[in-house]
Amino acid sequence: MKRFVLLDTAPIPGTDSALCLFEYGEDFVIKIAGGDGGQLMNTRMHGSEDALAALPCQKVAGRREARVLIGGLGMGFTLAAALQHLGRDAEVTVAELVPGVIAWNQGALGAKAGNPLSDPRTRIVQDDVANLLKAARGDYDAIMLDVDNGPEGLTQRGNNWLYSAGGLQNCRRALRPKGLLAVWSASADARFAERMGKAGFSVEQHQVYAHGNRGTRHTIWVGAAKP
């Protein structure tokens, strides 16, 4: 019988909370320490994480020296999908706040996604993605955000800024002409789609299954920067 085996705990900088990595049979699971037992992510169900990268990266793949930014490394599946769809001259910057998450992806967890951190096109930055966005001006062809459970910070209250009008406007400024912003959420939120529109994006909402073509569905918004 499968059971959860705690492998490691990683403090979340700037908070009193932490993330926990568990082994569950042949899979890995990440939970919030002391939480209600719910899973933030696992290696068996990552269809929506794949789609978070596929939806924008397929559209910018033909651009010369495409540059994209991923907020949140997670279990590496969004990074792996981005690398799959982008060309050899692309660069994928990943901002991950929690050092332990980076270490997990450099270890046994990384193999589940095909060790995307080892790809020479990958640039990993141990920092809050908000800091990179505030400093950027027309740097990226696409930005993909999966730093929390959706437009409301769960693991860190500071994440709320990313989904605010100011955060979305920073994303808009960080994009190159015809750039794309993709945001992952565990559930739909019509008000957030409206907020993206007011920040200067033409927005599409996609419902994507977490695994295969059944079960839980997650929401991905893809916003094209308006001229």
C-alpha cells in the first residue's frame, strides 16, 4: 500500500511557512507544511502545467532568439514544455523563490520532467519573479506565471501583487511587442480576466485538464499585449 514519505522540507523565504516534498509510490508530491493535507502539485498530474508553456510558446517559437520568463519552477514541467516548443537559440529564465525547490529539481525530482535544468537554454534565478518583472522593460516574448494557486496568494501573501493591476501592468511593460502573458489558476475567475484586459491585454481563457482528458480542470489565461 502506498503511503506518503516525507523527503525534505524547504522554508519559504520571507514567511513562517515551508514546502514539503513527499515520495508517494513512484510519484513525488509537494504540500504546504502544516496545511490541510492538500497537494500543491504532483508528478502524476501536470497536464495544465504543460499547457501553461505550450499555449504561449507555440506562438512565439518562430521568433529569433526568443526570450521567455517562467515564474515558479514547481516540478519542472512548465520549463520542460517551454524548452520542447522553443528553438535552439531561445533562452528560458526561471525565477524560483525557494532554494529547496531548485535543489529538489536538481536531484531525483528532476528526472520526472526530463532534467530541464540541465538544458543549456535554461537560466535559473533564485529570486522572487516580481523583482525580475519590476526591473524588465521589453525583455521577454512570453511570461508564464505559476507562483501560487491562482490570482490570490496562497503560499505567500506578497504574491497578490503579481495579480493586481500594478503587477499586470509591470508584466505588460516587461514584454516585447506582441508578447504574451500566461497565468495558471486552480479555478476560473472572471474578475481577473477583466483585470488583465484593463492592464492592456487581449485575453483568452482556457480550461485544461490536470491529467489526460478527465477529472480536475484548471484555468489558464493567455493575454496578448495590445499595441
